[in-house]
Amino acid sequence: MLLLRPGWMLRRRSCTAPALLLALAAVVFYHTSTVERSQVRDAQRGQRNKSVMHRRDGVLPLEPEQLRSLLEVYRSKRSCAGKVIVLTGQHVASNTEVHLYQRVLQEQGYRVDQGRYAETNAGIRHDGRDGQEWSVLICLKGSEKSCLRKINFAHPQPYQRVNIIPAFVGAFLDMGGVCRFLTDSRLAGVSLPIIPSACAFSRPGTKGTEEDWNLLTQPSSLASQGLVAIVNVYVLVTSATPLTAFLHQTGLVKTHLDKNSYATKLLEFFSERLGHTLALKTFELMKQVISEVLTAAVLATASSSPPRCPLCFQLMTFTFHYNASVHPVVIKIQTDLHFDSMKDPNLDGQVTKEYVLEDMLRLLFPECRIDDDGPRSTRDATEVKYSGCEWLNGLCLSPEKMLLLLQFHQQLRTSDNFHLLHPRSSHFSDLQHDLIQRFPVAKDDGKAQFLSVVLKQLSSYYTERNHTDSDDPASLRHNKSHSDTSDSEKCLDPHLRQLYTDPPLVLSPAFNPWVKEYRADVPFDTITIRIRPEPKSAQCHIHLDEHRGPRMANYPVGLGNSRINILVADESGAEPVVMTIYTLHIFRESRPSLPMFDEYVMCGFVQDCGLVVRPDQPCGLEPIAGPKSSGKPQATAQPCSSGDEAGRWVVPCLSCSDNRTCDWREVAWQPDSCYHPVLEQPLLQTCMMDKKVLFIGDSTNRGMMYYLMERVNTTLEDWDKAHDTIVYHNLNQGRTLISYSYYPQFWLHKSLRPTFQRALQQLLERSRPLENSPQTVLVVGGVQWLSLDHLKTIQKVLEREKLQNIMVVVKSLGMGFHLTVDGIRSLSLSGVQELYGINKNILESAKRLGYEAIDTFSITMGRYKEFLQGRCACHFHEVRKPSISTVPAHRRQQIVRPAGESVSDTGTRPASAQQQELWSLPSISYHVKGAVNQVYSEILLSRVCVPYVHSGTKRQH
């Protein structure tokens, strides 16, 4: 035949796709009519041509290889569909799923527009006015109803595709606890392997139903006899009539031994538990069950609702129960993708979902080549829509069915991560034959059966030509997961595919693999971020912050700025090589706050309701007894006699029932029956004259030291994150010495860590000469390492060194390690609650030994969310360069003073005096930031300088 000559194909490269489509249809049916006429002649001669068989036998009049060649002609000249509209619905534009559709479809050569809903999208309402009709409509969560209305009332063109099959939406509705399609009387007596309530609605966010757990609660003897598991599989239906469907190779599994589901390759899972031979049988039986259920649903709905969108497609989730048998039962069907049963559905589930979605997009929308004809015009679409055909015995395929045939051929060629589900190359099951017999033959049965035969022949051809994973053990062994790729392969594309976070961050700029630096803001109540970067290439390895850092991790997000480095490394050699570094800057906002009004109430709180450390005490804001709107916090005129007086945080609010109405700039620590004096700088400098203050402890202890240095000197001229012993001589005009020793040195192996006694003795030696009087001050403490044994060691060492008369200040425990963070220990709620009792014992023991004690645990307990940088969530200070508006720290002090004094002393001096002080700062200076650290550091100063604030009064122990 002239149309099949290769020379013609080469000369006619400019032929439009619709014209070539009609030519292809003519070729197919020319062969059909010719073959049938030859059948008659052969029958008259008593001969039979083996290559031609009857339609009733379900055999294609064309050889599969001939059909494939014809389809390849069209595929080589197909037009790019052009315009895709993504309706985001509930998703924001920065959502990673929205970004996935945008990125992949653009990579495939499509123009992508976005909108929220079909009714409000101009590209849909004014279809074709911009010279280009939409060819694909993607409806994300929240926009489905508007898309269904579009399909039902607007009648899409045959070539237009939507990711919703209207018939399926109705078929799998829950009708009083029964799937709607199962209520069809023609299915009575059919033994479908599905429970009637499989379509029951599940609340989002639940990790499997109670029934799922009950199904897995099996005796160990039963579990040992076979597979006991819940398996979620993901099905892509690419056409409802005729039915074509694929099964993704990845699923979620949860055996009777697992607490949560996890993602894995289905064939690998079955092989590990059942062996290769039985795994293939199990896999085929599972595909057969899905095919049977889909067939029943299509037949039950086809007669009542004719197809309105022949090329529409849908992703579905089938949940199976295996009860010590290879024959599964469908216990749930959902018309979208679900990963709720995973341990981390918001992150791991989303990552897995987007891999499935990307595979779907690349299967359905193959890449457009540069020399393709370009978008289909409105005129071309009209030609396809209204072009008819009249061939022998009515064996004419409509243009939309021909498009479906071409689409199915393309899908068979590119279904790398999808297994063909239907039509299967093997014969129909007895149950499927029974289903077909129960439903009346449609009017176009001849055409439908013919197309079904064509599809089946194509699937058989590709199955025989290409060994699938289930037929090839070597392929099964090669089919490893994304993260299991051999380390020996080089990282040739060191870029990220996507950056996933929980909660989702709005990145600025929007994520792009070629952009290396991003910023994001989070609200005050966001205290942790889980981050999981995904590389573009499986050969590249991801590490967070350092070469040996984790691939994904939970990060605490302190107030202000935090930074996370993402390293993309090549680990194919002896040593890993960092190829690319991405940086994420996160800014966490302060508490939402309102300015103080004339009318307000004073509210107090001991602890936050987000972390109830003392169950015997109320949480959250409560009104403080006393006159309203006094303008001054109520406090006694008596200075506190110790640093651990019980107290609470107080803040002015419009209402104590809503913490958003408070002026959190004025929050202050208020002891219950006294106040802690705040020393002005001249008096503080006098107090610190000729003193030596020794600090031993961790970074929280170091924060108090730097605050003291800044208060004495007005500015902090030198600082570092010292993790050893350091001595400062330049304070108070050289009249005050400060020394510090870091303890414990947790980064060393236990056998190499200096003991507390050794660390203390080294600090004393570095600080000598020392006076055996309160002029020598030892400040000891940290987050949660201090114990009663340390107090005994202090007493023992000081007595031996003849320093028993020096002042010892014990900084008690503090909040920290209360968040679930990768790489460090994390306390449970009960563990945090136990710390309160331990802290109380430390305070009492310190005072019995004659030491001063500061209850930093109670102070940090109520404001545990206000930590600053650091993975322990225990730092309530940070050191940074000040801005030009810096006011000396004690001028912003937020400790309640006696009645009659203002809550805050900010800005009490003339502006000229403040400006003069700023200009007198050295060229390099730093500022210790942190309101909570400021409070307990001022308490430290008031205890060290008791004689200066209690003139003529002895210090009480």
C-alpha cells in the first residue's frame, strides 16, 4: 500500500497531526475491510489464512507489529498538546505539589497556567480566545467539585484530559456503608473480593482505621503460615471506557510486626517474605483483583452515565488485607492518593506521593521534541471532532477512540515504574467473564469490542517483547529503591530536586534547583522544622550542616535567625566530596503583641499550656489580684532574700483569656512576695571593683558571664563560644577579672572527658591569686547536668584549697532538650516533669551548704518557646553586633520593681546622653540579646552585690 512506504513518511513531515490521525484510521480499517473480503473468498475456496481471524474470537485483523509500526508513525509526528491549567484549590502557589506539576509539565514542553477554581479561571471560561485551547486540566485538592461541574456541563473536547473520571467519583461513593457500584442489582451473587464498606469515608490525618489494626492482630501461629499485612497500592486508570489501567511499583506495607506503614517496592516486599515464585503469583493475583473490581465498577456505571471525558484519568488507592494467604481482600478504595498510615505522612508521605505523581506525569505526557508541530489549534481540533468514517460493517473508530488507542500505545512504551494492570495479556478471569455476561451489550458493542481487542493485542505484544519485572528475576534484583543506589556511581548532577519541610515553608525565592540560597519566615508558635531535601540524582548524597550530617532531620527554630546548610555530596570515592551547598535562612517571629493601652489588666503565668511541667499548677494566663489599670505592677517593697524566690511572669493584657492581646514587650518576672533590685551601672561597677568572678558550666552559664561583662563595661568588646578555659582582664578598667571553664566537654569520649573536680581545679589555678572572701565569686551550673554530687565536690575542693569563704552561686537547671531533635537526646513530658523535682533538691541542697541559688528552671519553664539558636532549645541568649539604636541592657530590664517605679526604664536619660554613650563605643562591640537570660543574669548581679543594695544588712543564706 502506497501510504506505508517509508519515502512517503519522510517527504510528508509537515503533515498535521489530525490529518495523519485520519490517515492512520483509514489504514487500519482498509486492512480490516480487505482482510474480511479475503476471508469470504478464502471460505469459498475452503482455505483459511492463519494471519486473519474472526472478530468473535477476539483477534486483531492486523498483526501487532504492523499496528505498532503504524502507531509509531503518528507518535513521531504527534503534536504537543500545548496548554495545561492547574487548579490549586486549597494549595498555595508555593506548595511542593503545585511546583511539581509546574516543573514536570514545563520540562515536557507544555505551557502551564495556574488558577484556584474552574469557575474563576479565565483560561477555562474563555477557552481558545488566546489562540490556544487547554488540553489538560489538573484539579488538586479542593477544586474537584468545580472540575466535575466543568466536565458535566461544558462537554470537553475529545482530546482534552482531566485528572478526574466522573464515573469513578460516583461509583466509589459511600452509600450508607456500601460502595455505590456494589448496590447494582446485576452484581447480586457475584463474589467480588471486596468488603462492602470499602468506600467508607476516612477522616484525614488518621493513621489507619481501627479495623485495620484489628485485621493485623493475628495469632503468631497464623502469621507464621503466610503473609499477614495491610498493603496500599496506587492505581492509575488512564481510561474508563474501555478500561485501561496501570499499577505503580511502589506501595505502602504494614505487617503484623510493624507499627506504621512504610514505602517499598511491592515485588521486593513479596519476594522477601514469600520467595520469588510465590511473590510473582501473589503480585499477579493482586493485579487480577484490582482489574475485577474496576471492571465491575465500570460496567455498573457505564449504562447509567455515558462517558463524558474519554481521555480523563484518575489515580486511586487500593488497600488490601492479606490474612495468611496470597489471596487478598480489598478493604478500602479511595479515588486519590493516601499515605496517612505512614509514621510521617506530612513529609515522608508527601515525598512518596510526589514520586508517584511525577511518574504519572511522565507516563501520560511524554516530552515534546523541538521539531514537533506545536500546540494544536482550534481549527485542527474541530477537524478531529467532526471527521466521520464509514467502513465495512460499521467497524469505525471515532477520533476519540483512535486518540485513546494512540495514548495507550505511548503508555506501554514508557511505563517504566508502572505495571500494566488492564487489559491483561492473559485471559479474563472467570469472575470477569461472569461480570460481562450480567450486563447488556451496548449499542456500539462491535466498535467497543474491536477497540478492546486492539488494546489487548498491543498489551500482549509489549509484554512478550519486553520482559517485565515479574518475569525477570535479574530485573527484580536490579529494581532497587531510590536510596539504595550503589555508592560507586558518581554524582554527576549535584542539585536538589525539591526541598520538603514540615510544616511547609514559603521559600523566597521560590525553589529552583539552580538557586542556592533561600529565606523563609515562620510564626512564633513554630518551634521545630523537619527538613528533607531530595536530590535530582540518586547517585548524589544529602547531608545537613556537615559532611557526616543526617539526610533529613528535625531542627529547633529559635527566635530570630537560624541557618541550615544542605550539602550535596559525591561519595563514590574514598572520601566524600561536597559538590553543592544550599543555604536556608529561617526567621522566627516574636510573640504576637499589642501595644499597652490605658485600660489593661495584669495577667500572670507560671507555665505554658503547650508544656505542662507542673500538673499541680494552672497553665496559661490568669488575672492577678489587685486594682485594674493601676499603671504599675503590684509588688512588695521588700528586696528578695534569695535568688530562688517563687514567682511568675506578668504581662499587661486587654484580656487574660487571649494572649494575643498582651504587650509582650512589657513581660516581667515577678517574685510572689518580694522584688529583685536592679543596680545602676555606677553602683554595679563599684560593687565589682577588685572582684574575681569565676564561671564553670555550659553555654547557658557562659551567657550569664557575657551579660555581666556587658553590664559592667557598658559594651562587650570581646567574646567567643569558648569550649575550654578563658580569662578576661579588661573589665572595669582592669579592676575586675572574669574567668570561664566549659563543663562538661560532651564531645569527647567519656574516658577522655575531664572530671568536674579536675575542671574546677584548673579554673581556680588559672584565676589565681584568689582571695578567700566574697570578693571571689564562683558561679556554677548549666542546663541539666548539675547534680548533688557536684555540690559536694565544690565543697570538698574549696575546703582543700582554703577557699571556703568565697561566694558560690548555683545556677540551677533550665529548660532544654524538650523537643524531638535528631542527633541529640530528647526528653519526654514525664522526663521534663521529673526535672522539676531534681531542680528543687539542688536548690535546697545549695542553700544548706551556704551557697546562693538562682532558680533558672522556674524562670525558663514558662517561656520555653523563647529559646534562641542551638539544637538543644536551651539557649536563651545570643551575642551579636548591636544596631545604632542600642540601649544599655539594664535600661531595658524587665524585672518588676517596687510599687511606684516604672515597669521598664527604657529611655529614661536624655537622647543626647544616649547618643554620646553610643559614639563612645569601641569600633568593634557586641551585645548580649535575650530577655530570659537577662532576667536571671540580673538576679545573679543582685545576689553578688547584696551589700550595695542592702546597705548595712547581711546576706542571708
